[in-house]
Amino acid sequence: MHTAVNLWPLLGVAVIAAGFLLRANPVLVVVAACAVTGAAAAMPVMHVLESLGAAFLKTRNLPLVLLLPLAAIGLLERFGLKEHAMASIAKIRSATSGRLLIVYLFLREISAAAGLTSLGGQPSMVRPLIAPLAEGAAEARNGSISDALRYRIRAMAAATDNVGLFFGEDIFVAFGAIVLMQTILRAEGIEVDPIRMALWGIPTAVCAFVIHSWNLRRLDAAIRREGEGK
Amino acid sequence: MIFSLNFLYLLVGLLLGFVALLTALDRGHPRRLTSALFWGLYAALYLAGDFMAPAVAGALMIAMALLAGCGLVKPGKHGTLNEADRRASAARLGNRLFLPALVIPVVTVLGATVLKDVHIGEWALFDKAHLTLASLGLGALLALGAACWLTRASPLQGLREGRRLVDAMSWAVTLPHMLAVLGLLFTEAGVGKAVAEVTTSWFALDSRFAAVAMYCIGMALFTIIMGNGFAAFPVIAGGIGVPVLVGQYGADPAVMAAIGMFSAYCGTLMTPMAANFNIVPAALLELPDKNAVIKAQIPTALPLLAANIVLLYFLMNR
């Protein structure tokens, strides 16, 4: 049987899936997938190398968001930013990790929906402020917390930033995803008003807030259980 | 332009070069030379990337991947203040510690909105094509200045602390970059076409609900594979969304597109391929389990994907 589309490049996808299932080092998995994909698409080695290099140089803007704030954040941490954040939250009696993260989720989603996606972010907000605040709230309630719970709270802080960003930014009309969708649909011969696409994102954005908030309430319940178990 | 992409590459290149230098001079480092080589190569790609032949850059990338993959890149030991000193310093500086941290987001937002047309003499302050990144660059520099002024530490100490955080993430910093490269290679090799072929020709889309479910789940699955919703959208919208949902079942294209993209984002929450959102934060927060953030996101992503299927089913023909 013969299909017009070459299905062999899917082997590269299989390599990625197998690599992550086997918990191999992700960087090695990527290199292996590059090699397999290139071979499956019958690209010469030099051509693969050139494609990789050109793509690597073209995507150098990706780690900037991560790397640029590090010097300032690191310096503040040296002089006690985390400790101060944890001490501040302990003074607010009604604060719990879950409630705090729900407030952050709301602010993050609303500000992203207004196009202010940079009011947040993993290196500039979560590591120096949000994660220590969430940890501090749990410590203030329970006295001390286990490492497993501490890691779970930190992971939830990172997750909350992601959920707020993803499901907020897509209802902002000038966001890249809306432009991309418009371009793709135009190529298919369909003309769509960007404002209508942004509006129809709102029901999902509301669902994302409700579902994630519910998960944050479950985090609070887990913290309470550990506190009572002692 | 003052804050252009090239200027930011220069800044990051210098930071990484500094990390390489300090690593090379760090006598107590468990993998001193290979780690220094790794950061040196990364710095070179930022500083001299524009003068390199693409094949050379590709070879450097493979060399970095092999160094990291063989466990030859390790963090060094970092002198930090002990906890009592940090608490004392926190008590002394109080809420003023928050101010430099807030400079980064505030300046970024101001730069991208109010200050976007500012010129100094002949020069535009920001590169218009990369406005947010350029403003972030200015915000990061101002924050470093404010932090130095507040704590009376030298900028050099700031760079040392920057190295501590780079080391905390270690080679995971380069993972988003390498996955993006793989995504581009996938596109060039025609992986997207192959996936569209498989999903549209091997599965029966003979009921409205099956078609909607296949479309949303396809978006999520393809995003899990590619690590990026933007890569999934053209493939699945072109393969199922437009011909089946719009063509056969008369769906509103705006609803189909909006909810489709959000289904892709549910996939982003669940994949290690979206390393900058999922793997790097785990490293940045020093979590022992590299998949901890993904595990925290799955209980949100799966119900939300189900909600998307229901929403699309009921909203697309209203």
C-alpha cells in the first residue's frame, strides 16, 4: 500500500515517547530524536547539522525571559528576600497556601487577559515571591511541614502561574495565538473576527479558574491533614 | 535601537561567559572543566552566533547535548550567607526587599505600553519587534541596579548570585531551546503532515460528538508530542477542524478555533516537551522530581480538556 505522505518521520516522535517513558536524560533523547527524524526524512547529515544550527541560533530569544532576571533575583535572595516573604505571610492569620494561590491565579489570569503577561513568570515572581509565600503560609499554620508537602506546594505555585498565564493570555485580542489562528484560518479560506475568537475563549478561561481553584482547595485540605496528623 | 535583541544576546552571553569563567576557576568543583566548557559553548553561541556557519552552531549544540547527557555538567559549591544572617538582613531591610523584585514586571509592562515610542537622541529605546523582551532587559538591569543600591553589594556579587541560580537549573536551562530546535526539525521533516494523515484517515469521525472529542483530544495529544500548541493548531485545525467540524457539521469557526487552541494548552500543561513551563520551573524551585510541576497540573488539565469537549459540542452551532 502506498500513501502520498511519508509516515517515517513519526519515528522521531516514537523516540521522544520512548525516551521519556524510560526516563532517559532528556537532552540525549532530543539528540537521538533529531538523528532519527533526519534519517527517516532522508536528510544528509550535513543538512541536519545545518538545520539544527540555524534553528538553535534563531531560537536564542527563548531563554532570555529566564536568564535576564537571575542576577537581580539572586542578589535579593542572598539578602533574605525569601525569608522576608515567609515572615510577612505568617502575620496574616487568614492566609492559607491555597487561598493565596487562588488570589494569585485570579490576578495572573486577569492581567494576562489584559495583555500584561509579564506581571508574573517563574524566575521573576514564582521563585522569589509566590513559592516562599505559599510555603510560609503552610508553615505558619502547621508549625513545620514535611519535605514532600513543601515540594508539592512549590510545584502547585509553579502550576498556578502556568494555568493563569495560558488561559488568560488567549482571551487578549492582540496575543500571538489569536493572530496565528486568524492567519491559519485565512489560509483555509475562512475569515474570522479576532474579537469573536477572544470572546469564545472566555468560557474555557472561567472553567480553568474554577477547576484549578478547586485543586488548590484540595492542597489546603492536604496541608490541614498533615497538620492534624502530628 | 538601544535595547535590541542583539544587545540582550550580548548581556546573556556575558552572564553565561561569566558562569563559565567562575566554573573554570572553582577548584572544589566536581566536574570543573567539562562544566566550564558547556557554559563556555553556550556563551559562544550567544556572543558569536551571528558569525558562525549554521553547521558549526549545530555541531556546538550536539557537543553541549552530549556533555549534559553524559552527566559531565554539574553545579558548583556556592558561598551563601547562613540562615541567621539572611534573617537579620531581612529584618533590617524589611519590605524594601520587595521593591527591586517588583521593578522587573513593572518596568516590563511600562516599557511595552507607555514607553514604547521613547527615543534618546537619534536612538529608539526599544526594538519594536521584540518590545516585551527589550523592556524585560531594561527591567532586569534596573532591578539589578536597585538591588545593589539597596543591599550595598557590588554588581559582581549579583553576577555570582546569577551563577548560583543558573547552576541550580544546570543544563535544564538549555532544554526549551533544544526542544524548540527539534520542533523546527519535525516541521521540516514533515512530522505534522504524517500526524494529520494518521488522525484523519485511521479514525472514524462519523458522529458529531466523536468529531468534537477527536479534535480536542487530537490538539492536546499533538501538543504533548510537539511541546507547543502553536505547532499543533495548524495541523489539527487543518486536518479535522476546518474540513470536519466546519465543513461537515457547520461549526462556528471562531468557537472551533478558540476552544481548539485552549485544548492544545491543556496538552502543554501535561508534557515535558514544554520544558520552559514544566521542567525548568521544577529545576528552578529545586524540586527533586523533575516532573513534579506536570503532576501538579494534570488534575487541572484533564478535567479542563473534558470541559472543552462539552463546551465546543454545545457552543459550536448555537
